[in-house]
Amino acid sequence: MLSSLYLSVSGCASQEPAKREDQGAAAGDEKHFVDKHRTDLIQRVTLVAPILDDLLQMRLLPCEAYDTVRSINTNQEKMRALYDHVKSWGNKDKDKFLQSLRRHNSPLIRDLEEAKA
């Protein structure tokens, strides 16, 4: 029996997201960087599309979520929608998200890291 393959606007086939490892909070129950700086990241991230591309490639976002977030008009709303997924991730997945943020929005991440110090 042949199964049909759904191709989304992004051209990706439907797939199951990678399994998540639930790592809980960081050492000492400290919040993860992406949780601690959620408001600033939502307001100040300017390059959302390449982050979404990274998260799709790493299989942290399923195609449907990728397409939904990409279709939103403003960066702030895209980040809010993305955080609907991020909140269920463990620390390893949040580390990958932070790595992508750092790669595509490095001045912002540096600013937030320096403000923390």
C-alpha cells in the first residue's frame, strides 16, 4: 500500500519531531537562559527565519509548526508562537535553540549575557 506524503509550503515532508530529553531546570534549579530572557528575546530577536530553519533541520520543530510560525507577520509574534514549543523542551534542546540564537542574533545574546554579569 502506498502512502501519500504531505509536502508543506516549506517543501518539507511531514515527520515526527526528534525525541526530547527532559533535563529539567539547570543546575541549582536555575532557569535556562532562554527561559530567563524570554521577554527580551521575544521583543528583540530580528532574524527569526534562520532560527526556524535550524530548529527544523535539528528536528526540534515539526514541519507543521515550522510552517505555522513562518506564516506569522511580525518577528515578535513569531517568537511568541515559537515559545509555545520551546516551553516543553528540556535543557539540551533549549541549548540547541540558544546556539541558533547565538549564531543568528549574536549581538543581542552578547548584550543579554553581559547584562546578566
